Amino acid sequence: MTDYSKIDFSPILQLTSDEVVTHSFVKDVPLKSGKTLALVTLDNGRDHTRPNTMGPATLLELGTTFDALTERARRGEIHAVAVTGKPFILAAGADLSKVGDIPSKEVATLLPQLGHFVLGKQATFGVPSFVFTNGLALGGGVEIGLNADYRTIDRSTAAFALPEVFLGLIPGWGGAYILPNLIGIENALKVIVENPLKQNRMLKPHDVFDLGIADAIFDSATFLEESIDWADKVLTGEITVKRPNVPGKVERMVKWDAAIGIARKMLESRIGTVPKSPYAALDLLKAAKSGTKEEGFAREDEVLGELISGDQFQASIYAFNLVQKRAKRPAGAPDRALAKKVTKVGVIGAGYMASQFALLFVRRLRVPVVITDLDQAHVDKGVAYIHDEIGKLQEKGRISPDEGNRLRALVTGTTDKSLFADADWVIEAVFEELSVKQDVFEEIEQYISDDAVLATNTSSLSVEQIGAKLKHPERLVGFHFFTPVAVMPLIEVVNTPNTDEATLSTAMVTAAALKKNAVITADTPGFVVNRVLAKVLGEAMHAVDDGTSFETVDEGFAPLGLPMPPSALLDLVGLTVGAHVLDTHHAAFPDRFYRSENLHKLAEYGTLLEKDSKGRIKGVDKTAAKIVSGGKNPWTKEQILQRLEDGLADEIHRMLVDDHVVAAPEDIDLCMILGAGFPFQMGGITPYLDRVGASERVFGDTFHHPPVKGVA
């Protein structure tokens, strides 16, 4: 058992000398029963844009406050202690701003130990402890409450979650032990593992209450008053707290390990085995079914110390900062004041992709959207699809009936191109062939104003060449979405040599209005995401053509941490599309990108993977395996991985140094995280290539200085 009182916490305190301290303000509250409640309010003195956080100095001050309250309780001066936060915010968890400066695992372990030491004091006041969650509570903010005896929550709380696994960590201030013993293993798995991996899904306040994480829920206007009154009734015995999901003997004996086993298989199928934190969380949750709280805390200390000092957490922080900061301030973006106002959108095409565009534009911009196609039948089908999708949103309660009617009224279709005359933004979604795109833009330019912006969704063609027949090529910009359009957060905004500042600014402002993250790229083959993926798929098919099985290739690629193996990626993008992507890049860079004739044969056959009735992959289709057989020089898994790593390091270095595709390695990583699903815990592709030595092997340097890696 760890004696936290004997630990020297000064090394971790020294790293955060500029910490924004969340102070602990104490006020005695007389209760109706005649008892006294000591109310601790956490407040960092900043407005709502800077939530309370729990750094070392904050924790030590809170610990001193708790010690004083323990002494007062011993003297009989107070009968309960409650913690709450400044308006609308309890705490956003640990202060991680200086974790990159942690020099060793030993120092890293001090952070979970300090949290356990301080928050655990709530169990030793000698009087009941309460936490009134009056607003945002994330990570350690949730664990403040878990360490108390009783909890209430504001019905309007905007965010409540344990997001640690998303960041490469585990709930390490008691959450991994206390939560499953409070709400049961299956519920704890959802909160600690499943939700973070679903784009950091939050719990709604009524979910927190229904699960039994909170014992009472009150409206915002009277939250503090009602929480204090409720606490008084708990103290007097007028209210007896009953928690609905506390695990019993049967759950511990029968369900616990089975639930862990199911979760492990789910993780392996969804994310592979490279990310460490989800599996570390599973191990801690499994161990939490027995043993003491002190033993559980000691396990959290050890695991969290390893993760904080390891590569994946540092990579996660790097990736998190990219998405939260760089994505909000895109490199090379022109002045927003130059952007043209978009009051009407035209979509050329009425197929699936075009309809997805139209739906997104009408939902986000709330402006008229007109679609067109070769004949009225296609147009009518496209409009009907969009109207139907709006209806589905209405059925799910995501929009009101009135809003649904307004959106449907804004979407029209026509074969009369003159109805595009007042459109400010026109985007095409037609067949991926240069001449086709050139012709549709040449035609539509006859009808639109000189100020209208033209956008192409091409994924591989030269945007400049697409505009070759335009009278005003300066109005053309690439606007490359990723599918599914409504879900994927990235747009590659392609800046051609002709694109003017007003057009580029309009594209960036429009992307933001669509609630997408935009990265400006040069007009080069594949831009960023498809160029990197072409390298990945090309190396995979090269190995297969040389006689390596798809199974071996998939295993060889696994350490890269891709969201899916190459065989599944080919199946997802489509064999015909995959072959086209490789052909395009081979034509542009024949000495570096591989073209596979076998992939064309697979495209003709139409199937790569065998699946069951539910669409789950069973393995490589036997006929597909025969089609690609015949190679005489199979690669080992080690050869596969090193060739891939070195090939990626070389290509990305060329993209940055020779072709200036984007401004910096950070933009490559941002694109791959948001557009290709590279996991946060790898930090994108360039930190990974630095860590494994590929950058040094290929060009004698690293992408990042210093490299993004841990100290363990």
C-alpha cells in the first residue's frame, strides 16, 4: 500500500511554475437541520474560456484545504464537506500543459499519486463528503466526484466524460477502480473505453443520473440551493441514497470477465492492438472486480506513469493540439475579409456525392441550393434523396418539423443552367475524368456571374488543368471532401497557381461554415491524403504481386496503427478506385509509385474479401487469392514494414521540400488524422516515422525537432 503522505511531490511541482492555479474557496453554509456544511468552490479566477484545471499547485492547495476541513470536522465545527465549481464549470481535469517537459517515468508517476493523495482525502474527513457538479466535468473533474460519498449534477451540464483513453491515458485518479464498482462493469466499459473511442462522446446529465454516477439531478436556476437542501436531508436520514447499478456477486462472478473479453475482441477488430491505453484500461477494469481501493489506486499509479512517459501519450497531445489549434488557424489562409458572401449554392450533378454536398450546404449555410444533371429524371431522383435525408434527420429529432420544411424548400433541381445565374458558389461532383470536368465548367461559366466561385471535388486530377477552358481560372479552387461527407471533418482546399486570394478566402470561410477543418494544399497529384495512401496501397500491392499473401501484408502493416489493414482499405475505397489511384500516381511519379496489373484484374473480378451475412470480414476471397498468386519473391513482415516506413518518409519529405504541398509536417499529420483516420495515439504519420528511425534512414534528419516521443 502506498503511503502518499511520505512522497516528495516537488519534482512535479517545479515543472509547472506558471500554472494557472484553481483556488479552493471555503464558505460555511448553515443547514435547515442546524448542521453546518463547508462548501469548497473551485475557481481559477478566469472566465468560461479558461475552465478550472487540476495542476500540481492546484492539487496541493486543495489538499491543504481538505486537511483544514478534516481538523474542523474532528472538532465538530462542520458536519459535511461539499465541493463545487465556478459558474457552469467544475473542472476540465488535470492540467496537461507541461507534460512534454516530464523527464522520467518516476516524475510522471507523481501526477497520479498526487491526485490520489488529494482527492482521496474526501474519504477521510470524518463527515460525509459531497460534490455538486454544477457544469463541465471532464477526466479528473469527474474523479473529484467519484472520490466523494455523494454527488449531484446540474441538468444543463454541457460536458461530462472520462476522455482519457482518447488521449492515450487511463482514468488515473480513482476512476478505473471506483466507477465499475459504482455502476457495474458493462456501464463502466462504455464510459471509460467505448465513448472516448467514439470521437470522445459525452454523457448527458440525465445519463449520469440514470447510471448512478450522480445521486440527484436539479435544474440550473436552483441547482446549488437544491443540492445543499438535498445534502441536508441525506445527513438527517430523510433521504436514503440507492444506486441502481452497483454490481452484485453474480455480476462479479459471471459477467465481469465475460464483459472484459467481449470488449477486448471488439477493440482488436476495430482498432487493432497497437494503441496501448484502451487495453491498459481493460486490464485495470478487470482487476477492479476485487481487492481494495488502495490496491486499485496503486495499479492506476503504475499504469498512468508508464503511459504519461511513453510515446503514445506525447503523440496524442501533439495530435490533440493540431486538431484544437492548428486546424482552427490554417496555415496560409488569406484574410477572411476577402471572402465573398455565399447566398446561393449550385451543385453540378445529382448523384450520391452531389446529393451529399447539397444536403451539407443547405443544412449548414441555410441558403438556396440548386442541383442539375443531364436529364430531369436524375435531377428529380437527387432532390428526392435530399428531401428524404432531411426527413430522416427530422425523425431522429435532430431538426424540428419547421426546420425540415424550410430546408426542403431551399433545395431545388433543374436542367436549366440559367438558374445558376445568381449562385455565388458552384461545386461539381461529376465523373472523375479531366475532359468531363473541363466541359461542365466551360458550360456553366456561360451562365454564372463573374464573381461566382467554382469548386471542384476532384481527388486526383490537376485542378489547374480542370480550369483550362475557363475564361476566369482565378475563380477556381479545389474543394476535396472525404466520404462520408457528413461525417469526415477534413476538406483539402487546393490552391492552384491561378487561384486568387478572394477565391481562396471564400473557400476557407465556406469550409468553416460547413463545420469542417480545411487544410490548404498545392495542386499536385493526390494532394495530401491520397498521395500518402497511394504509397501505402502501392507498397501493399507490390508485396502481394511479389508473392506475399494479403494476410502477411496486413500483419506487416499493423505497427503503423492504421484504422484498417490494406485489404480492408482496398475493399472500402473500391478496387476500381484503388487501381485508378495507383495508376494516377504512377503516371506522375513512375519511379516512386507502384502500378499493379493484378489490382486491375481484381477490379474486373469485383471482390477481394469474403464476408458473412452481416458484412463481417471472414478472409480473402479464394478466387481473388488465385488471381494475385504467382509471385516468386515474397516479403517478410519485417521487410514489408521497413519498406513502407522508408517509402513514406521519402515521399512525405519530397512533398514538403520539393513540391511544397503544404506548409509543414503538422499539416500532413492533420490531413491524415482528419481525412484518413490515423489514430491520435500515433500522432499522425510524421512523428511515427521519426520515432522508428525511418526519417534518419532516408534523409538523415527528422521531421520534428525535437522528435515527438516519450521518455520511458
